[in-house]
Amino acid sequence: MKNQFTRRNFIRTAAASSVALGWLGARQAPRGFAAEADKPALLGGTPVHRSGWTQWPQWREAWEANILKVYRSRSWFRGAGGEVANFEQQYAKLLGARKCLATSSGTTALLVSLQVMDVNAGDEVIVSPYTFIATYNAILAHHALPVFADTDPATLTLDPASIESRITERTRAIMPVHIYGMPCEMDAILAIGRKHKLAVIEDACQAWLAEYHGQKCGTLGDVGCFSFQQSKHIPSGEGGAITSMSETLIDRCNSYHNCGRAVGTNQGSGSFTRGLNYRMTQPQAMMLQQQLDKLVKETEIRQANADYLSANLGKIPGIIPVRLPRNSRAVWHLYPFRYDATQFNGLSLARFSQAVSAEGVPCGPVYREQYYDGLLDEAIASRGFQRLWSADRLRAYRESFKELKGNKQVCETTVAMTQNMLLGDRASVDDILEAIRKVQKHSAALAKAG
């Protein structure tokens, strides 16, 4: 049960469901099924959607020649070829960033950014609690404390109104997370950062091409971090990037990610500074370059289908679409909505998800209250953390999790669908709506049977 509700586990489960549904849809339904069309599939009726969903990740034969060319060149390491630099230039241009640095993963992008923004042992970073666990881990890896501001239930992102009460003399940075590709309220967050002289590190690992007030996410704070892991909209198995409007900051990131070698404006007093090896490889970069046009086109499809869903889901009692900031565009790594069981005759969220999934529309909760999973208890009980903070501070820190009432509500009421379900035609999106309407109509029977 502990690992049940994680984003990647959810994506894997949904993908497996899509394959099974594709097989079912290929079969000819017996005539007797027509009479069962209105009956919930979970109670023996016919599923609304039986044609499956777009599989992910995708492969194009047209990519093979260029990727094979890189492998045959035997120049796979970043320093032995130019494909990583080519990708960095193209991705920076796509986002409107001054400069981009490719890394080995989204997590290493976060690690490098924290280092360059001078987050060190004993510091504190204010961060969203509603995020993939890598966000927490990157802060802990710097022997810093991830201090959670609350989640706004209307947006599922960091609530700016809850940030300032978390600031202490040890706070070094704010890390807003554009979760599911939905932009945070960045104007308010940036204003708080300026007021208290705090770095702002955007975790945009799920937000490729998301926009806020005419700017791409990842170009609003000091630095922005992206992931190209296999489940992402632009995947290369693993991979990441850091973007910024500051050439100096990216050069410092470049040095740190490349064993501390002097780079560009970051020359220092010698050839090396502190650093590690977080480099991207040439084949990864080539694979990513060939997907940039695909990313742009598919983002438009997801956005159009998500707009249609949001406009119609809100008409179903008990379904609450997410509110985006004014003048912003999400890119929907997952498509979430909030669920009110009281409008479904008390049908539990788990039973609701099971019933909708049985209709051929895989969905479910994703993140839980991860700060109770033991990871943070392990950290604050460690010898190092107990040297860095007083017992009173660590006790108060642990108790502060109880204050995250907005995040608790979000974890208990949010349902999501995977991004590949937004790549279908309008009929498929209508099936999503029909599946939820069908469950709502029969929610009393489903609750009773459950």
C-alpha cells in the first residue's frame, strides 16, 4: 500500500491498462452487450471506451539514421561531439531562455541548481509538498531542510500566501513546482523572493512549454529544471536540463556538472572548482533534438483536449477542474481534477477511480502525504541533521506537517489521467466525459456494491 500512489507507478499501471483495453476493443462485442451499455462496467456492463490509448513512449523509424550515426561515430561522451551543445541551443531558443545546460537527469538538474544557488548544509529551502519525491531528495542531498509551504487546493500548486510564515534566518531559496505542467502563481512567489533576497529555483520537470504571463516556465526564476525521463513529454530514457536568463549562472552550473572544469564566464582562480559528473550523452541529445517539433505539435493537441475536458467536467456534479493562473497555459503531464464524494452518494475516491477505470478510462490518485512516508523521519534522525539543527527545531519541523491542511485535502481528493489520453481524437475525449457521467449516474449502486 505504501507505494500504491506514486506518479510513475500510476503511469505504468495506466499504460498497462491501455494495452489491455486496446486488445478488448479489437474484439467484436457480442450483441447481448448492447442491453448492458448503460450498466457500469464494474457491475458487469459494457465499458464506454474500448479502443485503448496512445502508447508511451513513442518511437519513430525516421529517428534511427541520425541516432545510429552518433553511435557509429564513437563520440558518445559530451566532450567528444557537438550534439549536446546543439540540443542546448535549440531548447534554449524554444523556451526563450538566455542559455540551457543539458544534464543526466531532472534530479541532477535540481542538484546542480541548488549547489549553484548556494544552498548548503544547515540551510532551508521552501518547497511544495505536492510533488515527485525527487524534489525532496535533491534538497536533502545538500544536507538542507525541505520546508513545506501549503498547497492551494484550487490550483494544486504552491500557495504563495503560506510562504512567508515558513521563512527563517536559514532560508536560502524557494522551489516552486509546476506540477503536472501547471504553472505556479509566479508573480507572487518572485515578489517574496525579491523581498527576502531568496533564490527562486523552478522545478519545471513536468512543465516543458508551459507558459505564465507570456513567458515559458523555467525562464521566470533564477534557474529552471527539466526532466526527460521516459514518462515525460520529450523522453530520452533519462536526461534533464537547466535553463536561465543568466549566462553567468548557467556557466557556473556547467562547471559543477562537468567535474568542476572552468567554463565560459566561470574561470575562478584555477582550472577547477568543486564539481561532479552529471553530463548528458551525445546519443541522448540527438534523440531529444529529433523530438522538439513533435513536442510542440503534441502540446497543442493536449492543450486543446484539456480545454475541452475542463469546460465540460465542471458541469458534472462533484467534479472540480483545476484553476490555472490568469494568462497561463498548462501542458498537462497528468490531467488532474478534484473529486467530491458527497456528490457521488458517498462513493469513495478509490471506488470512483476503479469504476471509471473499468469504463476504459484509467485514472486514480497520484501523490499522497509523502512527508509521512519515513524519508524525512530518517533524515532528521540522522547524525548529520542532528548536528546541524537543534532538537527543538527538528521537533517543530516534524509537527509543522500537520499544518498542511490544503495539501492533505489535495492528496485525499485529487484524481488524474495520464497525458497520452489527451492525444486522442475528440470522440475519445467524449468517452472520458461519458465514463465519469455514467459513474455519477450509478454512484449509489456502485457505493452499495462496494
